[in-house]
Amino acid sequence: MSATSTSHLTPRHPVRVQRHVWIPLKDGTRLAARVWLPADAEGPVPAILEYIPYRKNDGTAPRDVTLHAPFATAGYAAVRVDCRGSGDSDGVMLDEYHATELSDALEVLDWIEEQDWSDGQVAIIGKSWGGFNGLQIAALQPPQLRCIVTVCSTDDRYADDVHYAGGSLLASEMLPWAATMLAYNARPSDPAVLGDSWRQAWLDRLDRTVPYAEEWVSHQRRDAYWQHGSVCEDYEAIKVPVYAVGGWLDPYRGAVLRLMENLRVPAKAMLGPWAHTYPHQAEPGPGMDFQGECVRWFDHWMRGVDDGIMDEPALRAWIPDPAPVGSDLTERPGRWVAEPSWPAPGVESRELPLHTLGGTPGSAVLRSPLAIGAGGGDFLKFGDVPGQYADQAADDGRSHTFTGAALDERLEILGTPEVTLRVTSDRPQAQLAVRLCEVAPDGSSKLVTTGFLNLTHRDGHADPRPLEPGRPYEVAVPLFAIGHAFAAGNRIRVSVSASLWPWLWPSPETVALDLDTGHGALTLPVRPPRPAEEAALRPYAPARAVPPHSIVTVPIPGDRKVSHDYETGEQVIVTTPADGTMTDRADGLTRSGKDLNRFRLVEGDPLSATVECEREESIGRGDWATRVHTRSRMTADATDFCVVNQLSAFEGAGEAEREIFTRTWSFTVPRDQV
């Protein structure tokens, strides 16, 4: 195989954009779409669908042009559809991956097949939400679907999403994501599309919009609610080829390997250095010509082009080079490696008893401070520097650690590490947080990967059971999949704690865990380098320049501040995710957003945990101006979770602005072994 990289976006076609197209559904609802077409195509062409709720006119408009215009350039019809209740589409979005969303998708595919520019074949591409529903739609086996590309997605909505992890409630993600969707769903449609009916449609949407948090908190175990849309329930329902893509800084990365292992259709996988982003917009870099790689995939499965993509290794993964803490936040030097399948024949499990990593067999009482975890950055990382990992040394000092001797040689891993432990709790509810770190000679500690276990979920997530205080339990904590190179001279460390804030919601009582230091092991998926094979791999082309478009963006960087009041014991973490403003010069539409998340905790009081979120979304054009503002708050006592959401909507600008809608929702849900 030649190691020369080539572009796969040729031949080049001029592009014609249909900025707004209505897709009528059987129940009278209309979905809004934007379509990129090859202007000089001779006859019908295959189509590529992205189907998400993030508003084609303003939300993902800057991203859409980087993806769909190149597909049209390569001779495909690219169709970007707003889900029901989002953007200019009619209706209300009732929840993530609602049954209505999936049935609507089947009608969208029917509509595409009927268009005169369509040859009836469709591929689906999507990141995050669009990656989720791409898998879900594929499992419904629509006749038009030929293949999918799923990026930063999951096969298991309970165990591997932003609601729960290891059976613990994700404090840093559940309410913030629900707050974001409340603000997204409450925004109006565009008067340039809807005409004079826009305002009444907006009022109707505001009146019918529901916060998602209540539903999510009401299902604290893996029940039928989470099974819906989890393709791991029946991998064999997917009958079309799947290209699964993820990044080592994205929490969904393990799904890429599980899909490779369990799908019974042709499948490929790519795991790069990036966070929750498309690979051509990679943060951290390096990025790659992801559009070109997708076109190779589509060409093979929809045009029968023998482009060699299925002759190449099934899995490509980036192994970052060792680097000091904080030195690789924007760019992660390293190399691509490959495996023919997953599980991979070139990866071996190596078990390291924990006592061989330092320490004396015996017992250690783990009374973890609640404020462990601030150095972890964001759980769901988008690549901005403030949200990435910081030095773990301080958190290691407040945890129980097993630290090995300096490595004699470089050690590379690829896969899913696991830690087994023997623990005894003095309370019926407790949780474990395990961090795998690499310790440099200067004492700095780099986070490699993490894993969590709510100990009441030790036998599974469907039927949690309280712990029997005083009884020892053998438990296994799978860590998030990772590709990593430990440098010679550095040390491997396993850090264990009973808390990790603000990622995990604290247990309802202060817990003491007795850790049997003579038992337990770290199992690493060791992959020795194979330089000759790696040198022969086809290199990916670098990320290409963005094609000309009408979108102007002004980014606003994110921020993260951690403060401690040493008199009261209160810790406050405030995050403002990266955002910015957008203007579409084609029609004058503007959009700006502001997000703020605040996490409060008083040391020693697990019932003091509080998450507060604010969201503001402004959309306008000329004299037309709208603004949506939301406030959300989550707390818990020993028996219940309490969530309050407030939504306000405004019309007009400056002194002419007036409130047109406000509503507050409050609910209480019993804690269910969480």
C-alpha cells in the first residue's frame, strides 16, 4: 500500500445552496432543511444527511459550511435538517432521541428519495446527537440507507453519556446539558422563513417546551427509558456499514471500540487526539482531512468506487508522545498506529498487582475530602484549554495512591484499562473514582484516564443494591478507553478516592472506605510499537482550508475559576464555556450566547452540593431582536434531588426590550441508590 496521501474530494463541482427547504411530514409538521447540491451534476446523485436539533440558520451554521459544502463539491447532495421543535422546524422537541424524532427521520429519508436530484441512496453523518441518532436510525433499517459515519457518539445511553457514569450521577454534565437544551429549544424560528406567523409560533413553542432534567433524574438506574436508543441492546439490528470516529479527550471514545467489537457489518474506526469535535476542526490538534476520508467511505458504499478504504486496517488510533503536563493542550504530537480488528491481536493484557506499584499490603481507610477533582477540567471536553486536565498532584495527595517504580522503557497502551479493588464501606451507599496517572520525575502528575463505580451498582446498573456496612466487596472499575505512551523514567500511578467533584454527585453521607491494599490489580492493554507497519500506513491529508462562505464568527474564549474559602470550607468552581457571536452576511442574521456553570460544595457536607446554570441566547436581524434567558439549580438532601428551572423570553432591543414569557418549573425526585 502506498504511503502517499491524496485528496478524495475530486472531481470538484460548483455548489448550489438551497438555504431553506421545507420537508412535509404526514402529520402536517414541517421540518426545516438546508441543502448543498453539486450545481453541474449530470443526473441524480447520492445524498448525505445530518439530522440534529442545533439550528441550521445560526447554531451550527459556521460548522455546517465546513462539512456539507465539501460533500457537494465531491458530487453529493448534502442535507442538513433541524429536528422537530428546533430551529425553523415546526413542533416541540420533547426529549433526546424521542420516538417521534426517529419516526420523523424515516420520513425525511423518504422525502430525500423522492427529490429529482436524488438517486435514492442516503448516508447519514453526525457528531454527538447526530452520531447517536445515526446509529439509532440505522437500527430501524430504512431501505434508503447505505452507510453511516458516527462521531463522538455512544451505543449505551445510560452507561456512556452525560447523565450517569458508573452508576453515579454526573453533576458536571446532567444539569448543564439540560439547561443548554432548555435555552436551545426555547429560541424562536426566523421571521424570514416563517413570515408573520413567527411570533405566535414562538409563543406556542415557549408554552410547550419542557425541561429535560426531570426525566433524566427520574431514571437513576438503567431501565427501559435508557434502553430506548441504546443500540447495544441489539447490535445486529444495524445492517449497514459503520465508520465510528472519536477522540482520546472525548468521554464517548469507548463506544468506538465496542462498536468495532460487536457490529456484524463492515466497520472502520478512527480515534484521534481531539476532544468532542469533528476531526477537521480538531482541538487539540493535529486535525486531518476528515471530509476527504468521509468521501472515500461514501464513494465506496454508494458509488462502488474501489478506493482501497476497506483494504486498509479497520482501526486507526493516535498514540500521543509523552509530554509534560500542560505542554500539549493545543497540539498533541504523536503518531498513527493501526490494528486489523478489535479486539486487536497486537494488544495484550498485562496485570500489575497494586501492591507492586508501591505500598505495603494491609489496609488504608479512605476518608476522601469532597473537593477532589477540580484538576480534571471538564468531563465533556470540547478542546478549549481551560476545560482540559491540570496537574493531578494536588488531587493525588488527597487520594490513596499506588505509585510504581520508574519505568525502564517506554510503555504504550491502547484499549480499556481496568482496576480491581477490595473495599469495605461503613455506609450503605458509596462510590469510587479511580484515576490512572503518569508521574514525572519532578512530581507532576498527568491524568491518563479515569473510571467510576457507584458501589450500589457493583453487580450492574439495572438493579442496584445497598452495601452491607462492614462487608468486604471485590469490585472491578473499568476505565475510559485510551491510547497513551508512558515515558521511560516516569512512573505509573493509580489514585483512588470516594469522591470526584464536580464530575460525580456526592454520596448522601460522609463515607469511610477500608481499602485492602494487598488485593487488587491494574490491568493495562499493552501494545508494543510496530514501526515497519506504521511506516507503511497511508497518511491522512492535513485539515483543509474552509471553503468561502457568508458566516462571520467572533469567538469568545472559555474560562474556569476555582476558589476556596478556608474559613467556611466552601469551594466554588465557575466555568464559562467557549462561545461567541455569529453573523450571516447573506441575510444579516446574528446570534450570540453566554453560558455559565457554578458548582458549590462545603467540605465535609455532602448535602451542600449545588449546581447552578445560566444560559442566554440572543438572535436578531435589523429591528428584529429576541433573547432567551434560563436559570437552573440542582441540590439534594439525604432522600431527594431537587431541581428548579426558570425560563424567560424577551422581544426587542435596548430600552424597547420587553418580557413576553416567563415560567418556573420545580420538581423533587427520590434518590435511588445515587
